[in-house]
Amino acid sequence: MTGELGMVHLHVNPTDVLADHNVAQPTEVLAELVTEGRVGAATDHVSVMGYQRGGLEAWRASTAPRIVDMLRDERSDGVVLAPV
């Protein structure tokens, strides 16, 4: 799966992420945890870019609540935060 990931970012060197995408989005690690029975299942993955034009107010009023609603709809019990 690592070969399927592309990355372009003005402020982050993509070398490590392109070599192993689990650095930024630990999908393989999460799949292993599911296989081992340590977590029940994985839901959709969400990625949010910084430097959003709407600023913090848009994040609080729109972006974050939409993500929370999606996770609630999927009955997620937890999240993995992987800031890159």
C-alpha cells in the first residue's frame, strides 16, 4: 500500500512519509491491531490540511463538527491522531 501514496507539502519533507506511509497515516499498523483483536475495526480515515483560509472559527464551527458527526455515524469509539 505504501507505493500508492503521494505527498506534496510546502513545509514538510515527504521523504519519510513516502518511504513508509505509516509515519503519517498508520493504516497498516491499524490493520494489524484489528487482525490481532486489539481493536474491533477501522473506520474511514480523515485528513485535514493546515493553513485553512477560514481560520480557527471555520474549524470550530464547521470542519470539526462534520468530522465528529462522521465518526459518530460510524460508531467510532476512538481516534488515532497522527499529526504531520
